[in-house]
Amino acid sequence: MDTIKPDKHYLNYQLEDLEGEEWIDVLGYDGIYLVSNFGRIKSYEREINMGKRGVRIQPERIMKQYISMSNPNNIKSPSKELHITFCVDRVNKGFCVTSLVGNAFVGIKKESEVFSKKDKIWYNTKVDNLEIKTVSECFVIAYEKGNNLRKKKHLTINHKNLFIYIRQKDGKEFNAQELLSEYRKEIRSNLRKAVRKNSIAYGSKWSRRQVIYN
């Protein structure tokens, strides 16, 4: 039998709690599934509707996680991530384990943020290894490691600011990074529509001017 490395908790299927392990009901699945601060997922004992075959009792168990790969077209070395599938009333839905642990123990992240692993080890989903970073920060890290093959012009934090957006209600000007910092999400496509239609977006009308680089 292969020896399980101490930090690969997702391979440990024993029901007995690990030392220091805590459990919280998964958000939206109270009384059905739990997630631990070690990144393990547990299913409560419950009745399963088998349709015409009736109902069966499924015992409490530690659930098996599966490994997914990132898009190889954009990534030099595709990264791995642990996922889990929940099934309620014969409807399956997949979740990222890192997000389940983060939402339960770290806090709800904003739309422009992700739960990032401090040690960058794909299977280490323990809560003390997670931190909240913006998507842009993660892209920058990937570029610094030489692992992201996407052209930098697609990243708001790294490409030249071809346009400055002016919020007409107060005259304040924003480049791409400043818009992301102010509104906490990518809004330039909406602003382009507002400028074109002379309509209101985010509480104001907008204009823009092009920045010329030599």
C-alpha cells in the first residue's frame, strides 16, 4: 500500500478527524456536504432518491476529489486543481475545492478576486495556505514565472493604456489600472458602450481620449 504524504489530505478517506481538523457545512448545501480546513470534503449520511428503484441510505463518507487541468493553449505548463462533484436530487454540479475551503474559512471573495495558494502547490488546499488575490495579481505572477503564454495586451495590469476615461460628473480621469482599482472589476467594455451611446454608466456619463505613445 502506498504511503500517503502528510500534506496530500485529499487522498485520506478515513472518517476520523485529522489532528486540528474542523468542519463547516458547504454554503448552499447545509446538512448535505461539509468541507474541512484541511481541504477534505464529507457527505452526511442521507437518503438518496433512486427514482423507480426507490430510496437508499448512503452512509457518511469522505468524498473522492478529482484533478482538472488548466487550458493548455494559454499555459506553458498546465496547472492542476482539485474539484469535487455534488449530487442532489440526481442533479450534478462541480466545484473547485480551493473555493469551497476559502468561502467557508477565509471569507467571501469579490468578483475580481480568487483564492490563491501561498506555496503554489496544487493539492495543498489547507486554509492556512490560502490567501485572497486579484485576478490581475495572479496573471502577473504567472508571467513572472514564464508560465502564461497569452499576449500581455489582453491583461489590464500589463498593457499600455491606449485610452483615458473621463467621468463627466466630476471630471476625474482613469487609466485601465485606475478603473480596476476604483470599481474592483473590468468595466471598460461598458464604458465604451456608454461613450458610443452617450448614456449613463456607473452613475455618470463618460468620455475618453486616446493616449499616443512614441
